[in-house]
Amino acid sequence: MSEIQVLIKPASGMCNMSCDYCFYRDETFKRTQHSYGFMTEQTLKNVIRKTMLQAEGAITYAFQGGEPTLRGLNFYKKAIEFQQQYNKNHIRVQNVFQTNGYALDNEWCHFFREHNFLIGLSVDGTAKIHNTFRHTRNGKDTFDRILRASQRLDEYGVEYNILTVVTNQVALDISEIYQFYKERGWRYQQYIACLDPLREERGNMQYSLTPELYGNFLVALFYLWYQDLQAGNQPYIRQFENYVGMAAGYMAESCEQRGVCGIQNVVEADGSVYPCDFYMLDEYRIGNFNTDLLNQIYRRRREIGFIEESQKLNLKCSTCRFYQLCRGGCQRNRECNADTGLYANYLCEAYQMFFEACYDKIVGIAGNILQDNMLTE
Ligand code: SF4
Ligand code: SF4
């Protein structure tokens, strides 16, 4: 078995904030057991032991929620201990921690720095936009506190990415947001299209992102980024970097951009495993790290045909002139046609708008990179 990705939810779906669009809260209410409470150290040990002993080369542990800080710092100190104890094959270990930042104090930051954690910090643009949908459980604003958390991370020299959920508000104000991130020195940015509730009609929520808004957002962001790229001063925006990499012949790092679901192990607090964060429902449960071996979990993944389902793209995609870069997007945004059993992406119109405007530029950037590589070889 080669590199392994493990995404762990130590506090199940529990959170110290209450964001209106939280996709995980929506999922937990669509399964039999809403919350699995806190993960025990014994379960954590089983997860780390069973994955580390099988991995080759590298392994990534991403702690996520709900809000992972709720499980307390000692849990993560234990995680480091278990990683050291079971790293018999001397593989590279990367720890990632995705947080809303609400509870980050000096002690957390010190720990992250000491153990080289890569942090994903959720911020939705400027104060006004962030506070629209991201609040405390009592409905209070959270932006100022999150900004202080980012300053703390800076002080301790912790590496972090800004994770921004693209709601309709973010899409409309992307120029202002881009400028604000620049002023803050937030150079590593990841934009995630906001999801409507699973299996419900799309576009009805206050935060809903329509294909048209998303298309306009992608084009506007790309042009801002492209302008800075020409000045040699662009931030790292994961989606665009991936498109350029794909145009240069490399594989995208994220499954959303590869067009096919990847092999992920997403672990709930009780040790149950699911194939993707977006599908942590009863019918997608593929095992439990307390009782099953990794091989059994992988076998069950094949049995439910999770990855295979994402290969059933409709004819529009397979004949699309942008397919090489778009690849039909993330399966979570696709809808199945009951007659053909094939999938089409709800955001297709957005991708068409984006690639119409930016495809040639992406290919051009990739060409320049390949040329530079040849000259330096
Ligand atoms: S649904 Fe999307 S995020 Fe989940 S594995 Fe498939 S492509 Fe990846
Ligand atoms: S632009 Fe639309 S049709 Fe073309 S590959 Fe993407 S999702 Fe499919």
C-alpha cells in the first residue's frame, strides 16, 4: 500500500461555533446517530497503528470536525506519541489541522509549531461577509477573534492556509476579499464552493451559490491572480495551481479536480470509516478501525462501488472541450440522471464560463513553465 490519507474527526460533528452553511451538521442529521461524541485514545491508537504499519513513503493525518480543538490538546500530544511509536517503516508524516480558529491560544500555537502541523484556518473574506454566516452558538460575530488567532499563528511561525467557503456573498465581493487577504499577507488560499444541503433542491438557502455567481467568481478571481502572476507576486490558490499543473501534464492533487473520487479514509469519533467527508452517512460506512483491518476497509470500499460511481460521467462531459482540465468537478456537486445512470455537474455552467475566459491563459502559463523547466535541465 502506498501513501495513505486519513481524515479524523476527534469531536465528531460537535463545534464551538454555529455556521449557517455547515455541511457536516447537515450530514449528521441525515444519519441514524447524529454525534459519536469524543474519540477515545484507544480508537486513536488503533487508527494510527493500522494505517502507519501499512503505509509506504508518506502518510497524512488531517484532523477536522466539527471542531477538532474541542477534543483538547492532550489528545493530539497522544497522537504524536502513537505516530512515533508505530513509525516502524520510517515514513514521512504530515499532520494537518482544520479549525475555525475560535479556541486557538498560545498553547495550541506552540504545539503546532513544535510538531510542524499545517493549519487550515476558516475565514470567509472580510469582517462583514465572514460574520454573515459564521457565528458563535449564540449568534455573535466571530471575525475579530479569528483574526487574532491568525496573528497568533503568525507570531509562532505556524504554517497555515486560509480556507474560504464561497457563498453567494463571497462570490459577489471577491475583489475586496482578494485585496484584504493581500494586505493581511495571507498567501496560501483555498476556495471551496459552498454546498447546499445534501439531496435537497439546490439554490434555496440564504447562502446558496448559483452556477452563474460561481462562474463570475472564478473568472474574477482568476484575473486578479493572473495580474499578480505577471508581476511575479501571486498568492498560492490551490484550484488554479492544480489547473496549471494539469495543463502541464501532472495529476491534480485534489480528487475534486481529478474527476474521480479518491481513496480517502475519513474516520468518525467511534472509529467508523467512510470514503469521503461528504458522504458520512450510514449507507457509506465501510468499516471501523477498532474491529477491521485496512484491507477489509479497502475491500468494502470496492464493494459499495464508491469510486466507480464517480466514473459515470455524462456524454456532455466526455465530449466537452474543457474536459482535460475540468473533468466534471467533484462528485458531490453532480446529479444522477435516473434514466441513464450518468452524472452531470450542477456547477457545469460556472466551469464553462470560467474555461471560456481562462482556458488559454492556463495553457499558456503551463507552456511557459514547461519551457523554463527544459531550459534549466
Ligand atoms: S465526492 Fe468529491 S471530495 Fe469526495 S471523494 Fe469524490 S471527488 Fe473527492
Ligand atoms: S465544463 Fe461542464 S461539461 Fe465540460 S467537463 Fe466541466 S462539467 Fe463537464
